[in-house]
Amino acid sequence: MDFKGISIELFTFKTYLVFLLASLVISIGLQMILPFPFGLAAALGIFIVFPLLLRRRAMSRMGGYGDSGTGGGFFGRDTGRTVKVRYVCLVCSNKHNGGSCPRCGSKMQRADF
């Protein structure tokens, strides 16, 4: 996928497994080194922090978390461009703004972006 001239490859399942196994190895290592309550707390912290880092890395590749502080959102970054929805009549194929068709009066329509 190409976004603003930058090739973006979203995280694949393989990348996610690498992060998951790395966090598992680090968590087990910390539990072996640290005493019981501290090792458990560190392991839980790593299992919380690693997915957040993975998500932040993906969002920075998509252009989210920019200078404005707003994230990418559900549908990507809002560029301020408004999309006007037009409708196409299913009876006569006339494009119009909404409501009933001005040409034939039919209310059967589909959205055209």
C-alpha cells in the first residue's frame, strides 16, 4: 500500500509473533532474575508495553500521532478534505444530491462517493 509516496507495510502476523515471543522471552528472563512479586509485575508490564509499542510503530507508519497530537483515527488521518456524497438513481441512473430523483421522482438510489 502506498501512502503519500511512502511504502507502508502493515504489521504482518509474522512480525506480531516475533514481538510476542520476544516479550515472552524477556518476561521469563526477568522472572528468573527478580524475586517473586517484582518479576511478576515486570512480566505483566512487558506484556502491556510491547503491544503499545507495536501499535505506536504502526500508527507512525500510517501518519497518525502527528504534530497536531491527533491520531490517525479509524479511517486514517483527516486531511481536512470533505467528501460530498452524491446519489445515483437506480431507475434512470441520474446523479443527484439526495432525496427523490429530480428526473423521474424515484426514491430508489445508491450512494456514489
